[in-house]
Amino acid sequence: TTVYLKDYQPFPFVVQQVALTFRLAPGATRVLAALTLAPNPARPGVHDLRLDGEGLALIAARIGGRALAVSPDETGLTIPAAMLPAEGFVLETEVEIAPEGNFSCEGLYMSGGIYCTQCEAQGFRHITFYPDRPDVMAPFKVRIESDMPVLLSNGNPGAQGAGWAEWDDPWPKPAYLFALVAGDLRAHRGDFVTASGRKVDLAVWVRPGDETRCDYAMDSLIRSMRWDEEVYGREYDLDVFNIVAVDDFNMGAMENKGLNIFNSKLVLASPETATDDDYGRIEGVIAHEYFHNWTGNRITCRDWFQLCLKEGLTVFRDQQFTGDMRSHAVKRIEDVMMLRARQFREDQGPLAHPVRPESFIEINNFYTATVYEKGSEVIGMLKRLVGDQGYKAALDLYFDRHDGDAATIEDWLKVFEDATGRDLAQFKLWYSEAGTPRVKVSEAWEEGVFTLTLSQVNPPTPGQPEKAPKVIPVAVGLLNPNGDEVRPTEVLELTEAVQSFRFEGLASRPVASVLRGFSAPVVLEREVAAEERAFLLAHDTDPFNRWEAGRGLAREVLEGAADAGLWVQGMVRLMQDGGLDPAFKALALRLPGDDEMAATLAGKGQVPDPEAIRDRRRALHMALAEALRAELPAMAAPLGVRFAPSAEQAGRRALRLAALGLLGRLDLGAVAAAHRASDNMTEEVGTLAILLENGAGGPEVASFEARWKAERLVMDKWFALQVGCAAPEAVAGVVERLTAHPLFDWKNPNRFRSVLGALSANHAGFHHGSGAGYRLMADWLLKLDPLNPQTTARISTAFETWGRYDAGRKAHARAALERIKGTEGLSRDLGEMVGRILG
Ligand code: ARG
Ligand code: ZN
């Protein structure tokens, strides 16, 4: 069934207190719940009490000690109004569940012998009967009975004894923030004193043996706590903050109140086993989950349509944090690359949906790049439009006014209106209309006046054929022909379909740097001479646009629209500039990905040929290698320092690996030698990828396996690399071989993604003309779907671009999708996705 935003109604009861007792056993866990309920004045009248609950064996239900003659249906339990006392009452239920047989990574499940939970979005209903909706908030008391040595839940620790422990969470919270962990875990401890002097005990809980890999996560947590105090004035509000790492997790991590649960790949790190990218992601996700304590937990969402209220804002905050910790320019470039690769792809295909959707079948299918990353971009635009002071005033008002609330996007926009006096009615379209606006730029120079004319087109998306013009902040700076900035960045506000902006008092025709910092999530369509892009690549004072100039030039070369020479020469000059950040140089050297090129061509009405795209990319890479031949040995030299996970070293390693990638086109022996000499995972895995991309690496793959076979997170990389780097005609065979490997534990989401996720990321391989990639993908999605529908639904997005390709490929993709769709017992998750992808 489809749920609609417009149908929202408050729950007819308020939950004043929740008391839960868990008697843990793998095959038969008992959950006893006592809910203190009262009529909700916001929903007058007589109402049945409807509780959500799925897969629960009801043992008993009582009100005021008297047994109720009720039995649950497929989705919950109804207690007729006639059985309910008129005033407040306590409902007690007892249910039995089996965490051991639960492979969905939702509700209460077991990962490597550890009991753990995942309740967002609607997992709590797999634990007990409850109004499982975010606007029902209550304080929770939890008692855990188990012989496991470590027993954790939300809030502050209470009494404990042999075989039991109690927890008390005083902050009212929705059920999706509930968590419980029980297992043989070791703590890496730390502490923190808040700005107002409250002492907080911190711990990162991991399996025995992993305690030595927690330093970076703990350090990231402490820096996050300090940053949120300094930048947003937000203090932590409990005596303890616990993080637990588990190996089986559908997503990255979860912000449960006081007890964050993480995918172990986002906690555990050592130089030997984690790459610089892993360290960066750990820092960012630890921060993200911590920041949810205010943006998500203290202020939560009224309903799941408001998901971007917490996710867009929390992504925005974690992006700011990483920028402050590392480099704003580098972070912005990385975020935009990600946005284009994932969100633009989504927004321009059959799965396009608004940042705030208006309906859904399965809410887990809306934890998307649009809700998260475009949700963050929308906040970035808002901040640009109201300025830093306006943003700060609005956020202070938001925390002040809505602390303890389950809020909406309307509430969010209202604080900006009230704090700044700005009318945001038109801006709100960013929340309700899907699709990536296309902004055309043309320019004129006449009698000392430079005019930029901007026009916007908002293309149709599923269910939204027509759209109104949006408010688009376009940051622009002007350079004069010798490269000096003659007009610093200013923000033009495009609010109509077409608008012109005049710049007066200029001595000569300037070069415009448009959409600086990627000031809006749009596709810029600008007829620029390749020479002008090369000029901006050399001179732009805005680091994002400097990178973007090179990227745009490379895209044109790969499209066959520009000559390779200009880009290659631009890159050579950039590499010779000793003043530039190595991380920036490494990003500049990265060629547009094959999927990005396919999207670019499709956007121009062409049918992309995956193998031709791949061949061109490799040829351009080779041309650059030849042009940089003289520079490469120095660029590829070892750093000669002891490994530290700093942004500074990470940038130098990234540049070194980019250089080795180029050198590999000329001399693979040098890469093999660097691989043998590497003493950290960044370089070990980076060099192995280069060998594999060049059709070598056989012996190295074998020795890597021998060395790392006991390390799950490292072996995930081993699986992913072989699939990701395989040649288009070979990838199906590689997937078949690896899925038959004894370590291919397909029930483990990370391992499944390391092969099937990597297959979808291998553009020419997945879209091979034989259709073998599509068939294999369908086979594996169907195999996993009965056990873990969230993961299969997510990976099914591999097919979202199928409509771009030629008739032969489309026929293969359609056959695979129809086969999935026609399978009996298909999950609601995958069923919804495949239905939308087929259109
Ligand atoms: N709120 C979590 C985060 O942003 C994501 C959890 C989503 N999980 C899910 N099964 N939908 O970090
Ligand atoms: Zn989040």
C-alpha cells in the first residue's frame, strides 16, 4: 500500500512512558513491554488503539493486570476502544522473536554472535507492538537479561547485576532511535567535558582483538563533540556516549540515542588495513551520527516524508565539519563528484523523486542521494541566500523553538523566514519538485557593459510533467584577461525563467567564472570555447571552478568535442605549479567516470556506447601519461614519512597514486615495485588496482589473499577490486569465480556489496552487450531478497539507467527486470524499486 504525506494525522494516544524487558535467547527472545498511554488531546474522539507489529508471536496482552482477548494480524494489533479505560492506562504485552534467524539487519538480529538492533525507519515493529512512527515520543526504561558480558541500551546506565542491566533514557524519543546491544565486546574508552562542565564517558565497543583499531574513531568523536559546541552551540546531554561496531549492517551507521551502532568498516582503522578514504569516511560518519543528537534526535521528524529535515541538515553539518578539519576546496569537489555520480543520476532517471517525497510504498527506498545529498545542497543554497549571519540566527531559533518536537519542513523554513524576514515560498519548490534544473548561460559585451543572461529549464520527472522556475543562487566572479579577479564572487539570484545581470565599469571584456563553489545543484549549459576553459583552469581564483574547468574540458575531449592537447597541456602546467595542494592536483587528474560520460551523452540525446567510452578514457589517460613522462617519476616517489591519517599526507598519497596510475600506462614494473614496497593499505590497494586495470596483478592478487584472508574488511576490498577493475568481457567470469569463493559470505551485506555493488560500478562490464552483467545481477538480487530486502532494493539501482542504452542492451535489461518483477514472494522493497525502474 502507498502512504501519502497529505494523509497525516496525529496518533490518537500519547505514550508517557515505555518500560521494556528483554530476555535474550538466540532462537526465542522474550520482549515484555509496559506502555503508559493516555488519549491525545490533538485527536479528540473515541479511537481504537492500533499498534504496529510484524513477525511477533504474541504471548500475552493485559491492561490494568487483566488479560485481553486480542490477536494480531499481519501488520499489527488492534485493541478496540471498548476495551480501553477512558483516561490513562498501562498496556502490557509479551512477545517472542528469534534474532538468530533474522538476516534482514532490521529489528533485533545477531551479527557475529552479538545481539544488535536497527530500528530506523520501521524496525521497532519487529521487536514489540508499538505505535512505530516518529511523532510518538516517549522516555524509555530498558532492562536486559542475558549472560552476555556487555549489555547496552539508550540513555544513562542504571542498576546492574550478574546477567542483567538496566538503562534509563530521560529524553523522549521515537521508537526508531531505540537500540540494544549485547555481546562479548571490548571497550576503547575516552572522555569529554562539555562546555558547561558535564563529564561524559565515551566508549567504542568492538569484538575482542579490534580494540587497537579504535583510536581514530574515538578521536573523530571528540573532535565532533567540540565542533558542535563551537560552531552550533550544541552540547551533549547524557552521561555516556557509546558506539558499537558490527559486521552486518545495511547502511553506514545509526544515530540511536546515546548508543550509535556502526558498520564496522566505519569504525575500525589501522594504517595496515584502512585506506585514507576509509579514514576520511570514518571521521565524516562518526561526526554525522553524533550531530544527529541535535538534528534528528532532540528535534526529530513528524513523519518519514520529512526525512530530509534531519538527513539533509546533518549531511550539511558533517560536510562543514570535514571542510573545517581538512580542506574546504577539496571537500567541495569530492562532494560535487559524488552528487553528480549518484544524485544527478537518480534525479535524471526513473527513480527521480522530490527531496521531500509525497508518497512511498517502502520508506527504506527513500534513504537516497536525493534526500541526503540534494537535501544538503538545498540547505547550502539557503545559507548562501540568507548569508552566514542569517543562517546562524535561523538555526539558533530552530533549536530554541523546536527542541523536543517532531517537526516538518514547514517548521524549518519558517524559522528562516522569521529570523531573516525573507519569503521562502518560491524557494520551497526545491523540496517539492524533483529533477535537476538546467541553467543556460549566455554573455554579451557592449560599450563597457558585460551582461550575463541566465535561463532555467526544469525537466519533467515521473509524476511531475510541468514545473515552475526555482530560486537558483548563481555565484559569479569575473577575471580580466591577464588572470586577475576584477569582480569578486557575488551571488546572482535567478528566480525567473530568463534573467539578465549587468556588470558595469569594466575596462575590458572579462572572463566569467560561473556557478562558483557549485552554488546550486544544477547542470550548467554554457557554450564556452575550450580556450576559455583552459584559461580558467590556469587562473580561476575559485578552487572549485578551477577544478571544474579542467573537468569540463576533459568531458569535452571524451565526447570528441574538443582536442585533447589543451587539456593535457593544462594538466602539465597544473602539475608543475609547486604552490598547489597535492590533494587538489590529484582531483584534477581524475578523469570523468564512464557513467558520468554516459549520462552526459544521454543528456544530449545520444545513445552511449559503454566500451567506446571506456576506450576513450583509457586513451586520454595514456596521452596524459606521455605528456607527463618527465614529471611522473618524481611525482610517483614514496612520501618517505611514517604513515599518519592526516589530510596533508592523504593528499600527497592521492597524488602519488594518480602519478603511479599514469606511470602504469608506460611502465607497469614500477607499479609492481611500489606495490611490493607499500607499508599501508592506501598504497597497497591503490597499486593493486593499477595492476589489475592494466591486465596484470595475478600474483599480487594471490599474495594479497594469502596475507589478508582473515581480515573481513580488507578482503571486501580484495573482492571489490577484482570485479571493479575487470575488463568488460571478463567481468561476468570474475563475478562467477568470486561468488564461488569460500569467503564469499553472501548473507553479509558488506561482502555482497563488494561483489555485486562493484559489478554495477564497472560501467562497461555491467552494461556489456551480452547482457551477462544484467543476468548475474538479477540472479543475486533474487537470491538475497528473501533474507535482506533492504540491501537488494538498494543494489537494484544498478538498473536505473537502463533506458539510456541501445535496443539490444535495453532488451537484456528489461528481461532481467521483468524476471525479478515476476518472481513470487518478492519483497515490498525490491518490488517497489523494480516497478519504478521499469516505469
Ligand atoms: N539515519 C541513518 C543515518 O543517516 C541511516 C539509517 C537508515 N537505515 C535504514 N534501514 N533505512 O546515518
Ligand atoms: Zn543521517
